[in-house]
Amino acid sequence: MSNHTVYQASTMVALLSGLYDGAITFDKLQQYGDFGIGTFHQLDGEMIAFDGDYYHLYPNGTARKVELQESTPFSTVTFFEPEQTFELNGTFTRQQLEQILNDRISSPNIFHAIRIEGTFREVNTRTVTHQSKPYKPFVEVTKSQSSFHFERTNGVIAGFWTPAFAQGIGVAGYHLHFINEQRNGGGHVLDFVVEKCKISICSSEQFNLLLPGDESYLKADLHTPDLEQAIMTAEGAGVGV
């Protein structure tokens, strides 16, 4: 197993606490990975990256390539070199496909980058909306999220498996983002049905965490009562960033 380092800017607990200011610019973040997911300064949409291209998925449903001077309060990236690649033919729900992945990943106790490229019968996504100070807690923000439904489309899903012990640092389990083949729409994956796809997995035993150094982070109360429930509430039916 090769050790592709997973690099993360800030934590899910910080995001739950309403710390939405950018911690690192994308021109610096891309030095740590060509593949990943995240969000933007002031929660202005979702990020997906693969093949070295970073995309900004906006709350209005549009998408374009990231401007490198933009910044992120929370993102996870890696240099993606697949250690496993396999194809599926047939109709699979998200739950069914995740069970296949569970049987394929080498261990649930390390990090795995997941890429799913193919034909989707449908994909349901959401995108967080731009916030202004004073920031609301993240669970409040997700109540006004924008939702989108894609039908009969090709596209790419990118994301990570995060081990259970890292809950709060990230989102334990599968955390996935989608962009369509036209690269003009997508978002955080709530659910999907795939009809044909190629899946690649890149595993990592190394994790590098960048914590913000600004005053708002250093003075924040990051104690989150009932963390599991808070993340489940923020996630909803798969809602995340």
C-alpha cells in the first residue's frame, strides 16, 4: 500500500461552530492534492477536484473552475493515484454501492479517496448558501440549503471514506460530491442511482491537518455537546460540505 497523504484544512467541529472564514487559498491547497472536496469562504457553495482541476459548485446550481485566490474554511485533498480500479454494470443505489465499497476498501481504519465516474439514472445534491457575519451555526445554515436533482446524466463523484475515530475532525463514513459531465452543475451528494460506472480507490495511512491560526478560531469554544447528533443533524440525509 502506498502512503498518499490526505491533507485537510480545519475540522468539521470548527465548521459546526460557525467558523466559515477561509483558512487557506486554493493556490496553496493545490500543492497538497489534485483531488478532493470542500467548501468556500463564507460557505459560498461546494468544491470538487479531480485530475488536477478544482471546481466551484455555486448555491444557484451553476459551476465553474475555482479561481486560485479564493479560499476555503474546510477542505480535504490528496494526490490521487488509484490502487484499485473496477467497473460495475447494472443499477445500484447509493446504499448498495457503498456496501460494495465496504467490501473493497482495505480497512475501515484508514482514509480512502473514492472516485466514481459513470452514467447516473439520478443524483440528488445540495449546496450550502453564502453566509454573512454574524455567522449562524452550521446546522441552522443547512436548513436553507439549495437542492438539485440530476436525471440521466454522466458525471463524476469524488470523496473520501473517513474512519469512525476521526468523527468531528471530518465526517466519518463516505462524504461525496458530484459534478456533471458538462461541468456546469453539481453539489454535495445526498443520494444517487448509478447504472454504469468505473470506481477507483486511493488509500492512505497518513493524514495532515492544518488548523486555522486566526483569532476567531483560537478563541472559539469548539466543545460540541453530542457531536454525533450534531453531525447527523447537519448531514441530514447525507448533507455535508
